[in-house]
Amino acid sequence: MCVVCGCAGLTRGEQPAVAANGDLHFGAGAARVSVPGMSMSRTIALEVDVLGENQRQANANRAHFAAHGVRALNLVSSPGSGKTTLLCATIAALRQRAPQRTLAVIEGDQQTAHDADRIRATGVPAIQVNTGKGCHLDAPMVSAAFARLHGHEHHQHPHDHVHAPADQAGSLLFIENVGNLVCPAMWDLGEAAKVAILSVTEGEDKPLKYPDLFAAASLMVINKVDLLPHLDFDVAACIAAARQVNPAIEVLLVSATTGQGLDAWLDWLLDEDVDSAAPTPSMHPATATPPHPRSDSPTARLARIAVLEAELAALRAGLA
């Protein structure tokens, strides 16, 4: 179970904040969450213990990825946002753009190996991680999956070992997290960056409703933009909401089915400099203020072009 699910017990130890209109806010206390039968101080202590242990493994993962020349990206979204479809399209596009780049995928779901099977069908190695009742991946899960991807167990050598130059060619590891906008936000997996994926079939206010994820993410990918002419989705409002939570977040507009925006997405994936804009693991996702990305970088310019193109397409659809 996630440390912040609040799934156990029948009685609540803390009273919610009550708004003038009667709305209840159970996340207004020091712990920012209400757990049945547990005080705020105990909740904070438990969270520190659990997340502290996860952070130690995440730091080890990060060192291990670096030793292998791997750039790991943590993809987080709601179920059905198109993460796996985007990954399949990305794999095909990267084979054309950067055929020398080694790719691998860790898939997270509560049950089934459907998504890993889709990735393996492309020829890219993938490990499925089923979490059972768990609502997110954690650093030990990723460590175990990465060991299988590389055909060795961690206990066989230390994390500061040196690998052959071929292993330093610049690999990409995509970690597709369990579909969930809440719990994955606070669990560091050792990734270089979190990527929040939001489809246009969802509401444009998602960044305000689920701020921890968008505060922790370096990039927001707005997916399924080919559907914009058929939906009442305000792209500009969505971007404004994300930047209200995280002024430094970069934004790309993509359609995995038509290929729109994929070039800019690949530019971002292959630009190692974007890692420097990621919030550091020690920052709390709700309070992190990472450096603002380079506004004159090719990635930033392409992102802005993609936004303008999507806005223009939406305006044309409204006039039709």
C-alpha cells in the first residue's frame, strides 16, 4: 500500500479544515494527508521512514544508471492517457533518428503484462512490474527490474563499477509508472526526470487538481492533440495551470497516432541538458522550484511552436 493512501483503519485522528461553504479539506494539516486512526505527527514520521528508505535506493539506482550510461525517465499519467502508444511511436521514431541509441522499458501496472508485451513486440527489451494492490512503482522495484534488463543481480558488483565503452553509448530507459496522478509524484525512482503525460480527453485543470505531480515534473506532454477539433479542451488554460504550479515546466503537444509533435519530443529526449532543470530528489514536490529552462534553447523554441500550432488548429476547428 502507498504510505499516503489512508486505506487502513476506520476512525480518523485529525479533523478536516472546513470552508465557509461546507467543503472539507483533509490535506490542510502538516502532513498534507489524513490517515485513519493516525495523528499528523505519526503520519509524518511514517512517511519519513518509508520515503527515506526509498530515497536511499533511488540514489543507488541513479548511480547505477550513471555507471551504465543510462538516462532514465519516469513517465506518469492517468490510465488511458496513451503512455504505451506514445512509447511505441517513440521507439519507431528513435530507430529512424538515433538508431545507435539503446532503448529499454520498465512497465508498471497492478496486473497483466499487456503493456510489456506491446513493447517487446517492437523488439525493445521490457520488464513488466506488477504491483498488486500497490498504486505506484518504487525504487526497489525499479532496481530489481533494471537488474533483469541488464542480465545481472546487484549483489554481484558494487554500484560504482565501470562498464565497457559500449555500455556508455547513451541508453534511454523509459519507466512507465502505474496509471495514477497522485502517489507516483512523491516516489523517486532514480530517474533523470519525471514526465507528466496528460491527454486532451482529460480536463485542462488537471495540473491544479493534482499539483504534486506537475510540480515534480520537468516536462508535460499533452497527448492526443489530433482530437482537439472534436473536444472542448483549452490548451492555453492547461499550460497556464501547469505553470501556475511549476513555472519552469516545459510543455510539448504530441499526437502518438499522427506523429504531430514527435520531432520536438525526440529533441527533448536526446537533449541531455534538460536533466539539469529537473527538481532534485531532496525537494518536496509541492515546494520545489527548479531552475527555469533555457528559453532560447532549440527544445524550448520547438515546444513553443508546437503549442502555437495546436492553438491554431483548435481555433480553425472552432470556426469550421
